[in-house]
Amino acid sequence: MSSYQNKVKIDIKNVSKRYEDVDVLENISIKVCEGEFVSILGPSGCGKSTIFNIVANLIDYDSGSIDINGKLSYMYQKDLLLPHKTVIDNVSLPLTIMKEKKHRNDFLNKKEAREKVKNYFDTFGLLGYENKYPSELSGGMKQRANFLRTFVTCNDIMLLDEPFGALDSITKTSMQKWLLDIKNKVNSTILLITHDIDEAIMLSNRIYVISKKPASIKKEFIIDKDYYNDDNLENIMKLKKEILNLL
Ligand SMILES: Nc1ncnc2c1ncn2[C@@H]1O[C@H](COP(=O)(O)OP(=O)(O)OP(=O)(O)O)[C@@H](O)[C@H]1O
Ligand SMILES: [Mg+2]
């Protein structure tokens, strides 16, 4: 599972990026294979979101190469719900827009799109809030709505930038479990940004630990679930220590 034997879905090779006078990324290489869950773990401000913005083709990079094999969805770190639309219309928006484009058949009218996303509201803890506006939601709920919108957009390759960052620990744990479960069912490829070591260990097949700015890869860890699990907390503690020492 954690080897490179599967099809490579994201291949970032020696990417560097500089903003005017600041070096942000230095020779970043990250590979993610089909069905893998890979985390990028690094300190605040080191350049993690910049990596995603480059992968999603939103910003340029200075050198290196990027190959993407499939369809991407991207959950931004900051929630971007439209204030004048209800929660259900925010969530189903990606399914209805771009009707005229070449994938016309993939897109639904408003009613079909609402039907499609409705069933997920329970799992995402948003049941009963379908017809509220974002301003009526808590921070965590906004984040879950944002997450749900990313999920319905496309679950081939998902880029998740700190999706659990603003959630309380109870909600966070249940959302993490839900994500793992869904991932196993649909075989999504997931690249996650986090600065939570426990979260990275719990969710990932592999973790890239990156340094502070300019970000470079410090070390790659393969998380063998037979070795790192709740029955072997000592192994997890050791790994956490090793990761902490790198950060
Ligand atoms: N458009 C920009 N122009 C100039 N500098 C930028 C720009 N965007 C980001 N930066 C700088 O690049 C560095 C990395 O930013 P980035 O948002 O990628 O960090 P991050 O690791 O995602 O941080 P956080 O953990 O706080 O989310 C920061 O020093 C930031 O100030
Ligand atoms: Mg960020």
C-alpha cells in the first residue's frame, strides 16, 4: 500500500519557489500513489499551502516539475462559502456550475445537485442546516460544509489543507474516522496538510516532514499500521519523538 507500486497520481519533482526576496520552497519532491493517504507535516508558515497552490496550478513555480494523473479537488485552508447562498446550495455549487463546458453531462441542475449532496449532511454533522446561511453556522460547521463541498466536487485526488484545523477534538476524531472509512470505500488519493503529528500518524500511509521556511523535505516516514496502532502506543510515542526532533 505504501510502496510506489501503484499508479503515481501526484509527482512533484525538485520544485522550488521564491516570492520576490523570500525563498519559500527548496527542492520539494513528493510522490503520491493511487489510493494512498499522504500527509505533509510542517511548522506554521513554512510553505505548505504554497505547495498545494502550485499543485492546483493556481501559482507558478520557479524550477522542477509536476505531474498530475487524474482529477483534483482542493479544500482551501480558509473557508470560502458564499454568504448569499444556503449551505446546501454552497455544497452543491460545484455540481451545477460550468454547465456549458465539455463535461456537460457530469453537471446537474440545482434540484438534482441538492438531492445528491443531501444524504451526506448527517455524516458531516450538518443535518437540519441545509437551508441556513453560512453566517448562521459555527466555525467548525463552516469547515465541514467546505469539506463536504470538496468531497462532492471530486474524490479522485483530494488536496486537504488542514481540514480539521478549527474543529474541537471530539468532532475532529469522528470526522477523521469518517474520512478514513470513505477513503477506503472509494479509493481516493489524498494529500493532507497538517501540523498535528497525531493526526498525521493516525491517517497516513506516509508522512513527509518538512522544515521551516524555506521548506525542504526533512524526512519521509512510512506508517505501517501493524506497527503503529493503539495496541503499540510505545511505537507511536517513539515515532512522535523522532518527528518532533525534526521540526
Ligand atoms: N502571494 C504571496 N506573496 C509573497 N509571499 C507569500 C505569498 N503567499 C505566501 N507567502 C509567504 O510564503 C510563506 C509560506 O506561506 P504558506 O501559506 O505556504 O505557509 P503555510 O505553511 O501554509 O503556513 P500555515 O501553517 O500558517 O498555514 C510565508 O512566509 C508567506 O508569507
Ligand atoms: Mg497554510
